[in-house]
Amino acid sequence: MKKTSRYKFYIVAFGILSGLLAHSQNKFAYKAVIDSIKETKFYKINLSPAIVAKCKPGFEDIRILDEDGKQVSYILKNDLPVFQTENFIEFPIVKTIKEKDKQTHVTIQSSINKSIDNLLLFVKNTEAHRTFNISGSVDSTHWFVIKENIYLDNSFKAEDETIIQSISFPPSNYSYFQLTILGEDVLSFNIIKAGIFKEDLMYGGYIPLPTPAIFQKDSSNKTSYIRIRFGDQYLVNKITFYVDGAKYFKRKFSLFKQDGKDDFLLEGYVSSETTNEFIINGRSGQFLLAINNEDNVPLKVNAVGALQLNTYLLTYLEAGKRYFLNFGDSATLAPKYDLEFFSDSANKNPSEISVNSFEKNKILSAANTPSSKNNKLLLWIIIGIVLVVLCFFTIKMMDEVRKKSEKDLHNNKQ
């Protein structure tokens, strides 16, 4: 084969492989157009509940692309509730020990001489699932149960590596409180400090979710089952139950998310004396609320309100350029950008910018049709042939280079 022909073949082969690479960039199921950029600076792109519902739970599959298809770095943020640390009263952690029951016990001493009805734990970030009991004592020897089966969550954020667990319980004036992490030989979560706040906590920013449909069934087993059905797999961070019934009521409930099975989320009480507003962290299209009526007349759940923490992207965009938001790929890993090291700069008064309504990726949708699958198979066959021929000519070229080198070496010896 002549050199010019060989070069032409390489160019064609490179074009086919480049086409395959370009096709791989269209693996995101959804695409949205970001509003026009009139000034070069940092921007805050709010993610609507509809967009969040289409993303992976950890938002690993979000990409900002410019008009040339190049990735634009961003920092993912949300408006988690925060506390003002100057209002914090710390309770000393007296000891952490694994006792004869093979469970970890953490003893906390109250530093105030009055009754409390909540306790705050500053915990090192963890994705582990743990439940624990809390008990009280006046002498740190004789213990009495206060609340059982408390689920560790990350409802509040203190800093990047710390979460705050808020525990509510009946008013107690014990001098000591003990946490028992349930499970034999189970590793404890790392409690940095504990205490209470003198003032109410500061709540984060929330976005209302579409109103869910409600289906209630009062069973003969003294339990009311309420199915809460959304139109999509929304992320719910706060939920409120609007309940009617007796003038005075306080009923225990359990909340589950239903994705083929019932996954426990929360346990608590609905009461005539509270707003029945609860902080959770559950993503699902359907939830199940089970209310234990005991021997009382069943309550009626008239409505359910749901909120999602405001989630947004901080990014640096250039004026005059067009940008797109791609998302919805279960196989994509989280990107790693240098911008994470400049979070302080990105957070300084960024302008908010909207994302227009998104649509399904037409290229990806077309790729899932029967005819396109046949075309895809044919494309892979062609690519396979191209790769084989490329390997053949590469080996042949290397052989020619070797022979030429040997010939030159032989001529030099003569």
C-alpha cells in the first residue's frame, strides 16, 4: 500500500473513532439550556426539584458543558440548616466505652441545672447506618431509658466534615445522659462534642415539592396506613402532616419510603399540640405513613406538605458563551475539579441564573430504538474491522522500520 493511501486510511479510521467518542458524550438522558450569560463572573445555578429527581442521589451525574462540548467546573452546594456556634452550650463527654454487652456506651454530663428536651451531637461525617438508645442517670451508675431506636441522620450541617444529630425526647433533668449504639461489636460513630443551643436553630432554604396524592386505609389492626404518592422520584428533606381527629391526640407513627420494599426513614409522634413537621432525607416516588391508633378513633390525614433543600451549582461562566446542563446517567462517577479549592471565592455574592425547562437527550433516545440498535451493532462491527486493519498496518509499518534499520546498519558496516 502506498504511503498516501495508508495516510488516507488513518484519517478515515481516526474520523470513525472520533465519532464514537463524540457519541459517548451524549450518554446523559437529559439536557437543559442555561440562560444567556451577559457578564463574566461566578454564578449560582439553582436545581429545580424536577431536575434533582432525574439525577443520581449524590448528584455525580451533573455536567455543565459549553458550546464546544467542553466541561465547565462547578461546586455542588445546598442550603443545609446551620447553627450559630456562639449560642452553643457544650456538655462534656465523660467516657466512651464498650461494655459487657459488646455495645458502645457514650456518657455525656449535663452542664446546666435544668430540664432539657433535646440534645445535639456533633458527629464526624459518615454514611454508615446506626441506631442508638438514650438513657438518663443522676449518679452515672443507675440508668433509666428515655428514648429507644433513634436513627442517625445528617439533618444539619456544621462544616464540611461534620454533621449535627438533633435528638428530641421527653423533658428530662438527669445529670448524665448515655447513648448506647445498638449492635454487638458494631463500630461507633465519632462524636466530637455534645450539648444544646440557647436559641432555636436556623433553618436552611427549602423549595416546595408538588403536592402528593394521599390514599388512607384504616386497618383492623388499629393502624392507619397512608400512602403518599408523588409524580416522580423526588428528594424530600422536610415533610409536614396535616392531621384532623380528636381535639387532643398524640399518636406514634413510622415513615417508610417504598421502592420495591419498605425502607424505614423516621419514627415519631403526630400531635394536636405541634406542627407535625419533620426533617427527613428520602428520595422516592411513594412513601408509607403508618399511624398507631391504639384504641382511639383513627386520625384523618388531610394533606401532606413536602419540601426539598435548595441545591445549586457554583460555577464561573464567560459572557457571550452558551452553556448547557447535562444530567441523568447512572453509570457516571462524580467529577473532580480544582474549583473545590476556591470555594470561598465562588461563594462571594454569585448572581443567580435560571435553567430553562429540560428535555430528553434526542441522540440517546434515538439510540434506544430498534433500528438504531441495529445501526449501532453495524457501527461496532465497522469499528472492530478498522481496529484490526489499524493493528495490521501498524505491525507492518514497525516491521518495515526494523528492516530499514537493519539495512542501514549493514550498509554502515560496509
